Amino acid sequence: MRQLWRIPDFLDLEYFFVQDHKLAEEEGESALRDRDRNLYLEDIKEEVTGAEPDREWLIYRWLQIRRNMENEAQGGQALLPGRMWYELYGLFWSLFSFLAMAIGAGLAYSFLSYSGEQPVNVSSFFLFFVGFQILFLTALLVAWMYRKVRGLDLRSSLLLTIVNNALNSLLFKIRRYGLDRMESGRREQFEAAFYAVRARGKGYGAIFFWPLFLLFQLFGVAFNFGVLGSVLVKVASTDLAFGWQSTIQLSSEFVFKLVQWLALPWSWLLSVSTSSPNLAQIEGSRMILKEGIYHLASEDLVSWWPFLCLAIFCYCLLPRLLLFFAGTLGSRRSLSRVSFGRVDHNQLVHRLLTPRLETRPRAEQQLPSSVKDLPVGNEEEALVETTPEDTGQEELTVVTGRGAVNGALLALIPDELFDDCDLQELEGYCQQAFGYEVSEEIRINEEYSDNRGLLVRLGKSPASDCPSLLILQEAWQPPIQEMLRLLQELRETCDQETHIIVALVGKPRPETLFTPVSDSDLHIWQQKTANLADPCLQVSSLVEER
């Protein structure tokens, strides 16, 4: 299957989520549901194959439609975060390539300066252009093995973190130049989208570190191409002489064996005379300061350049190319592992696939007892419940589409609400509001600090198997510290991506516990829980005011 998602797509997705949050605050959740349901019915439904659309494809298709809508609204190619990131990353790609090649060529050219009196020192050239890179690649390998053993990813790399922060600072300054020309509303949405991506942490994994890793490898590849190009140009255009010397008393035989050992990776492919200097050539190119170079033979002095070029290619350029290829695969693998089970993803799929409530005249048709009894089909209609009107005429609320599209969750009901909570009614509202069915209900104590049994039970299973959680709360009572502490403990016990929903209801009426929530109460809860900085915590009204 062709990989759909790229990094710019996730940036644009977060941008549209920020837009939707603002729309929900201004016009209510119903505006989002109506818009996204219409998008599905008008633009996506005909492309769906099978009973259930693929979740990842569905979100991507919605993203494409929103991009088109944004382009039309902006009168052309709209400036979106993904496009901005793509252009800036392409700019860095070009700059890194040019600078690295220029630096490599410039340094190599300075080392290869030959006046005719002193040959190029092979020892210094090899140590600077090959030895240091071998040490760096070895350190990189050791660091990778250490992270592998410890179960860490690229985000644990100190070097990448430092450079990433520096680049982010530079990108922010560049981005600010473009954002300052936008209207304040769009500028805030841009910044919120970038912040959301950085704050998600585990949800996006290392996808934003792989491009930085690839930039490092690109720098190495371009640097070594610059060095090789400079060596070949100098060899072809000038009469270069290479020699070796050392204050340490090294014998020619020792240097010959060392050179043969270094040439092993390519000696099987090339002739002996080409792969490395022989013993006589090594002896003939040895420089002794008091004797000068006039006694040295030209064929010995030029025998080193093929060895140096092959060493740079084999020990420097080729590993960088392999690392670049591995980084490309790692980036694609990281993209394929991005989770689409976050709060915003779940609510988007729910809005696209979940039934819409409409009021129609009564018809002669048997009614299913709840939303979960809806037939699972592509677009079947069912009559759900009757609602008496002031006129005395009975009307029906009609639901079209699917029920629980996000699976099942565990409902945590406070002690003081449990006896008054109609569990079947709770499941109907839960499906309609969040797209979940209720797998089990658990009574939790009124004192939130005394829920050890619940935490122990959730902690027995692996964190990744922790079910989505719903906590029923009365919105007219502001959140207390014990409640916030419970949310923190649940997050520490479960996985960072586990969906936790605080489902709010208003003041109960004699006939039902499930009443709409006032905007002011909802805002207080959302404001208090925002301090937890939990991207997978959702605080919403359970009952929509109609």
C-alpha cells in the first residue's frame, strides 16, 4: 500500500484541528458535525469501498478536502503550515548541500597546495579527512547501539536535540517574518499548529528528527563529494606529489602493512598496483626533513592519490550514503507508525461516520431501542426515539449512518451519580457524542484520592492495552484538586495516547441525570484541565442542547 502521509500533511492536519476548535467555541459542536457529515456524504462516501472505510485513508481524504476549501477561500494556493515547512526544509536542503560541498572542496584544496618544494603530507591528509570521520561514525554507531539497548529513539540524541533546537529557533524567526504579514487569527492558528505537533511527543515519535538526521547525512555526502572533486581536479590539472613522514620512527614495512589493511575493502576489486602503494613506493615516498625531496622518484610520489581517493569513498562517502538510505527508510517507517487514535482523530472519524439527529414526521416503522442497535451499513436509516411535542403530535428523531466508530471504553461513574445513571441511556449519549460504546461501568469513590483499586486494576495490563476511559462529571460543580490528581494518575498508569474523556452533564432534573451543560461551566472545566497539558484528554459535554 502506498504511503499516504508526509510531514507537511501532519502540520496541515494540526492546523485544521486548531481551526475546528475555534469554530466549536464560536458556533458549537453541532456546526462541526454538520459540516464534516456533509463532507462525507457529498465528497467521500462514493469513494468508500467495503462496509467500513480505512481510518487512515478517511482522515487523509478529509485533509485533502479541507486543503481545497482553504485554497478556494484564499483565492488560490493558500499558505499552510505544511507548505511553509516544505519550502523551508527545501531551502535548508539546498544550503546544506552547497555549503558542505564548498567547505569540503575548500579544505581539500588548501591541503593539496603544492609549491614544488614540499609534497602533500599523506599522514595529515588521511588523518584530517578520513580519520576524524571514521571516529565520528564509530561514535555514532556506539551511540546507536546504546540507544537500541536502552530502548531510546532519535529524540534521545544530545547532538540532534541541540541542533534541532537551534534550527527551530532559526525557523521560528524565518516563520515569524511570514506570519507577521498574516491576520492575527490565522497567525495564532499557525503557531498553535506548530506547538501541537511539538507537544504531542510520543504520538508523532521521531518523525521530526529524521529530517534533521538526513540533513546531517546530506552534509557528510556533499562534504566528501567536495573533497573527492577537489582531489581529482588537482590531480588532473597539476603535478601533485605525495609523501609521508613521522616523528615516530615507523618502518616502511609497518606503513605498508597498515596501508594494505586499510585497502582491504577494495583490494579484491582492483589490481594491487592501483589499490594501494607497494612497499617500494612507500619507501620511495618517505620524506626525511634534512634530505629534502630531490632524491625521491616521481612515480613513488604520485602513487598515493588513488589510495586516498578510494579511502575517502569507502570510509567516508559510502557510509554516509548508507546512513542516508537508512534514514530515508527510518523516516518512512516512523511515518507509518504514527497513531491515528488521538482525541482529535477519534472525534473527526466520529463526525464523519456517526449518525446525525433530525426531526421527521412519525412513520410506520419498528424502532431500535438505542443507537447501538442501528444496523451497520453504508447509509441505512433507522428511527431511534419518539419525542412528544407541545402540539401533541409525536415526532421521530432520525439517525443515519453508524454507531460506535471508535470502539469501546470503560465508564468511570462517581459514587453519588451511579445509582441515578441509566446505563443504557449513558451508552446512547456516549455513542452519539463521542463515537464509543460502553464496555463496562465502574463505580468510583467520591473521594478521588481513594481509587487505588481502580489504578491497580488498570496497571495490571500493559499500558498500551489500557482501554479508553470516560469519567462522568457534573459540570456545575467546578473541578477540585482531587479530580485533577486522579486524571494525572490515570495518565501515568495508562499509555500517553490513551483517550480519556471527561463527560460533563448539567444540573440533573427529576426525570433524568443527562442534561445539557452551560457554556460557562464547560469553559471553566476546559480551562482548569488545560493546565494538565494532556493532548489526549478531552473535556466535553455529554448531552447536546437542542
